Amino acid sequence: MSATAVTAAPEPSAREIRLVIAASSAGTVFEWYDFFIYGTLAALIGKAFFPADNETLQLLLVWAGFAVGFGFRPLGAILFGYLGDRLGRKYTFLVTVTLMGVATAGVGLIPEAAVIGVAAPAIVIFLRILQGLALGGEYGGAAVYVAEHAPPEKRGFYTSFIQASVVGGFVLSIVVVVACRAFIPEDDFAAWGWRVPFLLSLILLGISLWMRLKLSESPVFQAMKASGEMVKNPFVESFTYPGNKKRIFVALFGITGVLTTIWYTAFFSGMSFLRGPMRVDDTTVEMVMLISAGISMVFYLLVGRWSDRIGRKTPIILGAAASLVLLFPLFWAIGALANPGLSASAERAPVVVSGEGCTYDPFASKQATECGRLLADLTALGVAYDVADPYGSARLSVGDARTELAAFGAADDAAQKAAVQSLLEQQGYDFAKQTPPLASILGIIALLCGLGLLSALTYGSVAALLAEMFPPQIRYSSMSIPYHIGAGYLGGFLPLIASYIVATTGNAYAGLWYTWGVVAFGLLVAWWGIPGGKPRDFEASTDNPPVAPNRP
């Protein structure tokens, strides 16, 4: 492509820029709200659509359904990336937001598994697939659309609203859930009220379509179309264009792999950690996450503007390196503030399990051995444990107290779990829902904001960076494919993988090692492959040859 095709594009007015940012950001907020409401209501969705005797299995099935949506994001990126590069940016993300809104509302209309059996989870999975396809086209469309309207010197700041809007979708999902809980009695909310946030997506869809229909096509796309410099197959070009394989590799592991694992650890793992092992009251968790995420949105805008001055590489490298150092200490501190009694009990009366066949399978509805049943009970209670002698009869040691499994006199799994809980409570463990004092809550919010800052450093400038890394004719496809492979698999499967690690180790912090490993590898790739120096357009690089138009 020649440089003149892009530079000759008409420059949008200030009013048009504001409309572009507002409409793109609002649509992104609504679309991510649709996607995140599933995770925000994970516990209730598990009871409605994935009932299981094993509580841990039930939660894992919910996160598996969450991951399925992410797993289809790359396919959506290919499909809608192709349409975006061939037919235009505007109409492509009109389609994606419509698909997302309809699929989300559908989840709120599905009868529970108790009514229609296995058809319920099957329909949920199908709708999650549709959501994943839609989301695969949304981010690339919104990011490219804003980037191609923005002046180069403000591209990082303007596109940072897209990243902040992703957090905004998470915030909106919590706001809606909190509001519904306030107006719907607790029992009714658990029975049917949780469906309301899903059905509200139809209203959000109407608002988003109304705003986006006011937009015109990207000036860069208009210029390419007018000059006849479109390509026939953007997907093929993305992998055959000189140097693009390296750029896609860097975008996948050095950029997306880092940002997505830190993002989901900061917000989803943070929320699950407080609700689960730390046993903090649900309403308190939602308010804490709402405040910390709302504050963190500002960080994305600041980082985006900062990257316009110093370049895109420095914030990402700084954020990834700081995450490796601070990730575990931040979660340790959150745990100490959220439930200090749990940590004190674990130190005073450590739990040790021994016995033949002492292994735990989180995906089994019933464990094969007595010792496995003990581990299942401890995992469901969120109690850390160590496994000692793998031979002999199943035994549970809590501090100085030792009890043979036979002493419980448990006739079934529920009775045994109650007996195990009673023994732990006799040794000082408290399983009541916790409401930390105000000072501790403020401390937790500050620590979660620290995680939000790490996320902003690795995410705030990414839309601008990815737009600058790829040629305009194949930009939608080239940036969407690695972004959604990384976000779909490395990030989308994080809650499932982290929960599995925690369940099999008995350590509430062990799941963080997944994030640490992905970020460590990504830091090396980012250091090697992200362009340094001040931001520049793709065509400003003399070593990038033009894309041949209409290549078959």
C-alpha cells in the first residue's frame, strides 16, 4: 500500500472524534457487560444450569462454560476480522454487538436444569459460543475504528478509552447485580432475580445500536476503498505478509498473554478469592470490586496518554516486571486483611491428611477413596492442607487433634462434610461469612487498585500499539487474531485452570503460578519484539513493504 492512501484520508472534526470515542466505548462497555455478567453470577448459574453434588465440580463446570465462550473468540476474530477488512469497520461491529446482546438475553430465558435436564447446560454453552464469536469481532473493530480516527499524537489516549471500557463492562455488571439485590429479596434473587441482569442486555443493545448507527465509516477504510487497495483475503494476508508472523507471535505472547492474565487475575481471581477461600460477604465483595475497578479505569486513560509521550513498550515492560514481583505479596496482603482469623487458624492448627489413595479429582462427582473424600471436603470448605503418609487408613490431623475417618460415623458425603467442618471449628476455624472492618476494607480496595494499576500498565496502550504494528488493509484481522487467541485461551481459561490448581493443591494462592508463568514468558517476548521508541504509524517504517492489493 502506498503512504498516500492513508494520509489523504479526511481528518475527522473534534465533534466526530468525541462521538467515535463515546459510541465505541459505550458499545464496548455493554458488550463486555454481557460477557462478564456470567462470571459475576457464577455461583447462581452453577446451581441453575450445572447442578452437582460436588460443589467444586459445580464451580469448575461454570468456569468451563465461561472458558468455552473465550475458546470461540479466535474464530470470531477470523470471521469478523475478514468482514471488517473487506466490508468496513462500522457495520462489522454493529453485527457483533447485536449478536452479543441477543445471546446474553437468551441466557436469562433458559429454564433450569431441574426443569429441562441436560438441555439447559447445552443451551447455555451454545449461547456462550455465540457470545465468544461476537466478542472476537468487537474489540478489534472498536480499537481499529478509534485508532483510525485518532491523530497520531493522541492515539494512545483516545484508544485507552476502549481498554477502560472493558473494565467498565465489569463495573456495570457489578452495579446491575448490586441494584437487583437491593430491590429483589434475597430468596427471590436466588430463585429468579439473577435472570434480570441478563434480560437488561436488550435495553443496552438498543442504546448501543442507536449510538453506533450515528457513526460514519473509518476514514482510513474509506481511503483504501476509494483507491482500490483492498485485499481479497485478509486472513491469508495476515500470515503471508512479510514480517507479520513475527508481529503476530509478539502480539500473542508478548502483549496479549501478559495483559489478559494480569487482567483476569486482578479482577476475576480477586473476586473469586474474596468470595471463596476468604469467605467475605457477597455484598461486601461486590462493593469492594466496584470501587476498586471504578478507580482503576482512570489508570488506563493515564497510561494511554503517557504512552503517547514515551512509547508503547515501556509501560508494558514495567507492568509485566512489576507483576512478577508484586503478584503474590498483593494477594497475601489481601488475604491477611480479608480473613486474618483463617490465616491464624492455619498457622496454629495446620491440617494434614493421610491415607491410601490420597488424591483428589475435582472433575469427579464422587471420589474413589476415603482420603479423596476428605480432600474434597477440605477443598469445598476452602481449607489449606498437606498430604502426608499415603498408606493406611484415612486420617485427618488438625493441629494436635487426630481423627480416623471411621470416627465421623458418616453415612453419606454431606454428613461427613458436616463432621469435618465441626472438627475444624473445634480447633478454631471459623466458616461464617466475614465482613472485615472498614480499615481492612479500605486496605483491600487499595491493594486491588494496585492490581488494577499493573493491569493498566500492560493494557492501557495496547489498542494503539496493535493498530500501529499492522498494515491498514489487514489491520482488523492481523490484530484481532493474536489478541483473541491470547485473550481466549491464555486469559479465558485462567479461572478454570487457577481453580483446578487450587483444588488439587489445597493452597488458595497456588493458582497465581499460572499467571506468573505466562507473564514471565511474555515479558521476554515483549522485551525482544515490541518496537521501542516514540509511537509511529506502521507505514513510517521503511522496512515494511506495501501490501499488494486484491491478491488472490
